[in-house]
Amino acid sequence: MILLRPLLIAVCAPVLALSSAASAGVVVQLVSEPMSHGPTITLADLFDGAVGPSGTVAVAPAAREGGQAVLDASRVQLLAHGAGLDWVNERGLRRVIVTAGALDSPAATPVVPSRPAHHVAARTEPVEAGVKAVVYARNIPTGDVIGPDDLVWADLPASTRLSDPVEDAYLATGMVARHPIRAGAVASMHDLAGAKVVHRDDMIVVTFHDDGLTLTLQGRAQADAAVGDSVQVINSVSKKIVEAVVSGPGHAVVGPDAEALRSQSISPVRYAAAR
């Protein structure tokens, strides 16, 4: 046993030294407005103090010029740690949005062994006054329900075109994607549809209310529909078809309430699709 102790010390000492070296990194801070300047996003684009070989480490492909890439903050932190950089992420960020700037010209930007931290900060200063808009924080496939973490505010270039943008992320929460959506794209109401709260062959309650008179019937829906959509319902008793407007999960209305529901600008987003 006594003979084994020197051997254990000889084996463990290098391991402990490596562990200590790995945990000791250069402390860096995330720049206020990260911007890429090449085909890939590097650690130098993200952090003040990421100089030399560490700064050249690629994190992800850059977006097209003027567009934005949304990075997972945990992955960025792991890549930084692997490159010998220590980012504490004191604000607890979950995502890092990186605007794609113009590609650096090799003639205008000479390659040097290292760059001072202030140079990295200068590269990320916005060239023009921008606009704020809601963007998608992840790639969203067709039919996916939009969750509260899928939409974030971002600063965009002033030249960004906004077509029917989502002005309140809360109003879009619960809606579904009409088509595949790319992370970082500006959120537009054209991209979204109300979640279906009534489905074909569902038994639903149809209500008529006017001047204190209330009548109800049960029927079978003939199609999928979101809140505010018209749907044909077959009366379970008379077998006649009634045209109604969906007012919620398992419910529809006819008469004055239906007209009011059609005319008002409602948010069909409080219900996620049940199927």
C-alpha cells in the first residue's frame, strides 16, 4: 500500500493540473449589440476580450446581411469555455441575437495576430438608427403552436421591411404557424393562424341569444375551426345544417352574437389545438 501512494500521486497530479487549467479562463463580457462580419459568427463578434485564437472560434453560420441569427446562450457559453473564455451570463440570458453586418473586406481589414477588446466593441456599433420588432426565437415547423418563449424583441436595421408585424407577443401566443418559419425572422400575422378549438365530428353546443331569449342545441361540427371561424353544424335532433361561428372550445353562436364575433377584431389565441 505504501508503494502505491507515489504512483497515485504521479497519476493524479497531471489530472488535477489539467482540471485547474480548464476552469481558469479569461473573463469576457457579451457586447451590447453583437454583429457578425463574415460567413460565420465568431467569439470575437460576441465578447469583449475575446482576442487571439479564442476570438476566431466559429459559433454558428451568420445570417444574410441585415438579418439576424438567434443563438442558444448555453451553447455559446460552452463554446466560450472550451476556448478558454469565462462568460458568467449574469443576466441569465437564454438566447443571443446576432445581427449580420457587411462582410469585412480583406483589403480593408488586415489580419493581425490579436485584436484589442475595444476594437471588437467598435465593430459592433450600429451604423444607423434601427427599429424594434418581434422576431422568432427558434425555427418553427408548420402547425406548431407559438409559445411565450418563441417570440422576442430585437433591434433591427432601419431598412428592415415590416409586413403586418406582430406588435404584441402576447397576442400571438397560442397561434399556430401556417408555414415553416426561420429563427430570427420578423414575426408577421401573415405567418400565423388561430389554433383549431373545434374539430370535425366534435359534438358542440350552439347558442342563440337575443332580447333575453336564449336557445341552445347540440350538433356535430362538419369541419375544423378556430375562434371566429364559421362552421357548419348538423343539429342532432332535426338533422338540419346550421351555420354558426365558433366562440370557444366546444361552443359556437348564431344570431347577433355571431355577427358581433365576426365583426370585432378578436385574438383566437387563448386555446392550443387539442389534437
